[in-house]
Amino acid sequence: MENTKNASLSKLIPVMLCFFAMGFVDLVGIASNYVKADLGLTDSQANIFPSLVFFWFLIFSVPTGMLMSRVGQKKTVLLSLIVTFASLLLPVFGDSYALMLISFSLLGIGNALMQTSLNPLLSNIVRGDRLASSLTFGQFVKAIASFLAPYIAMWGATQAIPSFGLGWRVLFPIYMIVAIIAIFLLNATQIEEEKEEGRPSTFGQCLALLGKPFILLCFIGIMCHVGIDVGTNTTAPKILMERIGMTLDEAAFATSLYFIFRTAGCFLGSFILRKMSPKSFFGISVIMMLVAMAGLFIFHEQAVIYACIALIGFGNSNVFSVIFSQALLYLPGKKNEVSGLMIMGLFGGTVFPLAMGVASDTSMGQNGAIAVMTVGVLYLLYYTFRIKK
């Protein structure tokens, strides 16, 4: 029995390191702000970077499911890590607009492959009642990478850590080393994968499900969740810079604050959802975000802005899991198709930043970006009433 536990743990550690690598995608928020400052870009130009990252979920989510059926989940995760490694290598050579566009595109492609394949891989190691808690822990590990990214960039920019002339871009080689370690550890780990029955879902099968009203509601809900997530990640420092007059290095803490409370929300949500209905918890979460959006419109004090950012982080932390589970429960016989479609909904991370960039370049400033996110929150409020108890 002890040997079995040790064997499971030895397989779990490389997989959890991959979850950490999955969190690299969230560096796009703070990185886009530094690239904007370096190259003198407008908000709409800078917001192309996070939008580009999440565009690839629209293209690669379903093909990744088909790829897994042919080569296996472990090889698909390894491929995602190799693509992620390439994306982190490029910024070492500079931060020109074209180079960063290519880097963030590869980061998005790698993350789309990883998001689709890593959770099924974990299910081969941990089964039964322990799977849900292990998936939650994986999200917690992922959030650590998200939380650290702004700090590493800030330390590099202020020379608080050796940056080897890279400044804030020292973030990329640091995370690249972690990706290399994850590649070698996972490659050396033997994981027996369960064979999947039936044929892999196609684009046609997935898109046909949008004809079902509730599935369409869930899909748009996922888009809003990711849009708010990426939008807050990107916009929080800009709000402090615009209203308080902070430097980018000082304002970078706002992104970390968001991820601190999102991480806490993920952790606490796994316990709260055991005692409270998904509908009630979802409703409370959305109200928290709505209050926060109103606060960001009205108040200009630093402490209140921080409190609003924290509320958005906590409120948005469990939205994906509730919507995803509701969609699966609605069509339990179409789990593959529903899963692929919901992952495609991460495309919301492309739509929202683009709209926010355009809105914030108007005379409204960052209030324009907040208004776009508020539309997403209002949709989630509407969705709350469609959730089954």
C-alpha cells in the first residue's frame, strides 16, 4: 500500500509542475503593460497581446482532443510544454512588437494544448473521490505561477534580482527553466493511460450543440468569465497608474492581488460548494463582482481600488467550474463535445481585451475598460437565474 502511494506521488509531482507551467499564460497581463511602456503603444495596441494568447483556444481546443486520441495525453502535454518553452525563449532576444506577437501566439497555442490535455492526464493518476480535490489543487499550483509573474517582472525591472540586462524580461528565462524541468520529469514518468471509447469529437459536433439554448448560455458565460479574468489582469495596474499616478513597477502589485484572492477563492470554493448550492454560491460571487465594478467606477482611493480588485478575484474564482459542471450535467452523454466547446469559450480572453482597449482609448480612459467588464458581469447575473438548483 505504501509503495502504491509513493508511486502515485512520484507521478503526481511532474504533473503538478505542469500545472505550474499552465499558469505561465497569465504573465501576459503584466508583460503587455511593460511592452506598452517600452514601445510607447496605445491601450488598443497593447491589448492585442492578451487577445492573441486566447485566440488560439478557438482554433486548437477540439483538434487537441483529436490529437490526444491518436498520440495519448502525456505526449500531448509534452508537446504543449515544448511549444511553451519556445514562447519563453523568444523574448530573451528582445521585445520588439513582432517578436512579442510571435511569443504570445506560441504561449497561447501551448496553453490551449495544455488546458485540454493535462486534466485528463491527471485522471489517470488520481481517480474516484480524490480527483476533484486534486484538480482543485492543480488550479492552486497554477495560480502560484500567475501570482509570482508580476513580482518577478517587477524585481527584474527594478534590478532587485540579477536580470542580466533583460530587466523585466528576466521573467521569461526563469519560467523557461521551469518548463525545461517539467519536460524532463514528465518524459521520465511512466503513466498508464485509459483508452477512450468512441470517436473523437469534431468541430461540427461541437458547434451543433450551440443550437441548444442552455449550452449557448454556458458558452457565452465562459467567454465572460475569461474576459473578466484577463481584463482585470491587464487593466488593474492601468487603473492605479491613471488615478493614483503610480509607476508600472508599483502598480504591478494589483495583478498579484487579483491572483491572491482568485487563488483563495478556488481553495475555499471547493469547501463552500459542498455546503451551498451552486446557484446560491454563483449568485453571491457575481454580486461581489458587480459591487466591485461599481466601486471602480465611483472611487479613486487606492485602498478602495485594491478592495475592488480583490472582490473581483474572489468572485470570479469559481465561475468557470460552476458553468462547466452545469453544461456537463445538462448533456451527460455528450461530455467530450461539451468539454471541447467550453474550452473554446476561453476565446473570450480575445474578445474582451480588444473591446476594452478600444473603450479605454476614448475620453473615458480606464472607465471604458471597466464598462466592458461590467457587461460581462451583468450577463453572468442573468445566467445565475438559469442555473438548476
